[in-house]
Amino acid sequence: MIRLFFAVLLFMFSLLAVLPIPAKQLWYCAIAVSEFPWIWVTMTLALLVWIFSNHRYRTPSAIVAIITLMIFASPIVRAYEIASGLDQRLKTSFNISTADLGTPHRVHPFSMLQMVSGIGASKVPFKTFEYTVHSGVHLTLNFYPSQITGVRPCLLVIHGGSWKSGDNSELPDVDSYFAKDGYQVATINYRLAPQFKSPAPQEDVHAAITWLKSNAGMLNIDSNNFVLMGRSAGGQIALETAYGLEEPGVKGVVSFYGPADMIFGYNEPHNQLVMKHHEVLESYLGGTPAQVRQQYIDASPIEHVKRGSVPALLVHGVIDQHVHFTESQRMAQRLDENGVPNLLLALPWATHGCEYTLNGPSGQLAMYAAERFMYAITQKDTSPK
């Protein structure tokens, strides 16, 4: 009976790889299940060995365990499926191939070996600078110098946190990854809601870029070669800066599960047990769409796309319960309608924060796509051939 109990318990956990989380408390569990699937597969295989060592309840326990094993393995299988077509999608979208990059970080879109062993990413030391003072708030950025010498493009990273929390220490492995890839990387703090509302964060991004440009000589930055990257709320800020402010020198934008249509996000909230979407948006924008409709429109990147806008890479988990996957779909459609190069990397197993580990299925695919996208827009002519 105890074997059946453990089989059922693991089965319940496995569902987090295929179904949306029902409550916020299971969010981190979902990331653990979907981004470390090899651990769960190993546990389930060990359980199967134990089940077959005893005849009691063997058949029902084995059936449950085998189904569980298949579900736990599904992110791996689907990652390989996406990987098989990713090079062609990148080539079609951005006219870029692996051969163009020379010796990139990631040679393969997804590797089971890397998922298990890891890439042993070493940290790049950073320096902290104050880039502006807005409304009495001293704003800083962490600067990770490129590990390739010379004047280099700059990646500006904007953290998430529902516009009201978080800081620029978020996911430092990604910052080091791109610094070793040859980018000057600046990760910024910005003014937070509810004290500061939109467009304060976009103004702070502008101030950060202005400061980086003015110090380009000291920092070896190509002042006409910036890429914006943001996660969640930071994704919205990055997209809105790229399309709403049209910041000079910005060549493209990478959004990890960032909101793109604020009115849609308010009118079609996800599970309120995961996040109180109405409260979050009202805090950031100053009221409901009925009260401050123009604020919602102004903060919606989808409303500002036009022909000639900069290219975008959108990464989003299909079962994300914090930000609708539909928002990235709608954003990609708007970019297509305006002839703007873009790629939506949809990850069927993934939830919010899916690139938490560089070695998980989501992290590997996202870094592979981002590395090539960034090279295409900063170092290679992407005009159609």
C-alpha cells in the first residue's frame, strides 16, 4: 500500500508539468517539476524498481508510476521537439544561423547532458553605479563587463516583481552568461509602485541608457547598440520602452513572459489565488481601465508597434498563471501585422519564472534563442535576402 501511496503522490506532483497551478503556494513546486525533470524521472524509476520488488498492489502501483514517469519526462521530450525546429525558426525570423556566431555559448538548443550536469557557470564580478536620482530616489545599476575585450554592445536588464518589488540582483547567472558572451551587461533598479506609477519605470530606463551612453568610453559600450531584456513586469517595461519611447540606439527587445496588453490583462485575469491581477494593475496604473483608460493604453506595448519598430524575442510558458500566454501571442500577431521581425518561443510545460535555471528545458532553449537573436540584431545585418 505504501508503494501505491508514493506512486499517487508523485503523480499529483507530475501534473504541475502539464496543468496550470491552482494556487500561488505551488508556483515554486511547478518550476521544480518542469525545470528539473530528470530528478523526478529518476525518483519515479527508483519507485518502479521498488514496486516490482513486491507483489502486493504491484499492478495498480506500476500503472500509476508509469503514467507519472511519462508526465515527468514530457518537458524533456517536448524540449527536444522544439529544439529540432528552432534553428530554422531563428533563420526565418532573424536571418541568423549557428554558423554565423563562431563559438557561441550554446551549441545545441537542448541537451539532456547539460540538464543533468550543468554548465558550471562562473560568476562575472560586477560594479555598482548610481545612474540617476529621481524624486529623491537614488537609482543604481550593476555593471557586468564583457569578457570579450573592446567596444561591445550593451544589454540592459530589467527585473520583475509586479512593478512593486524586486531588484537588480535577480537571476545573476543570466547576467554573467551574456557578459561572457561579449555583452556589456547593465541590470537596473527602478522606481516601484504604488508610490511611483507608469511611466516612471520607463523614464528610469531612459535615464539608465542616457547614463550608459555618457559613460560609454569608460565602460567600452557601443552607444548605438543596446538590447533591452525584461522579465514579467520588467518585460512590459522593456517592451514599452522599445515601442512606446522608441529609445535611440535600442536595436531590439527580449521579453520573458511580459504583459503586452494591459486592458486585456485586467479584463481577463488568471486565477486570483495565484495573483491578484486587478490590485497589481491598479497599483501600477492608478486605477481601473474605466477610471484611467489612457494610462492602460499608454502602458500597453501592443498599442505602440508600427512598421519599422525594433525586432523582438518573446519567451512565454503556455501554462503561466501570472501573465496570460495569450498576451505574448497577441503581441507576436501585432508585430507580424506590422512586418516587425519577431519570434515567440512558446514553452508548453513552463510556468512563470521558467528560465530560473540555465540548465532546465526552458533555460536552455531561452538562452539559445536569446544568444542568436541578440547577435543578429547587434552584430549582423538582418535584412531579408
